[in-house]
Amino acid sequence: MALVVSGRLNKQVAGELGTVEKTIKAHRARVMAKMEVSSLAELVRVAEKAGLGTAAEPHASH
């Protein structure tokens, strides 16, 4: 989730995690459903409220 809300593309996240883009799309959809959001903008707001950082700070919680 942190990689997605940091502004990275699915392809970039897949490369960083050593998987394929299709897997990232599936995980992203699951995260959005669990967080009860319908857009990336909403997911970013929820992540910020949870203290997961912003696009400028992709790994602020680590």
C-alpha cells in the first residue's frame, strides 16, 4: 500500500517487489476494497490519516 500511495505506477511497484504488474493490480484492488475507497486519491487520504506518509514521504513510517 505504501508504494502505491507514494505515487509509483503498478509496473514500478512490481519491479521493486520482484513480481508482475498483474499481481500488483490484484493486491491494489483488494487493499482499496478493504479500505473501503473507490479511488487512489481516497486511498492516499486514508493512508495519510493512518500515518503511512505522503507521496513526498513514501516510507515515512519505516
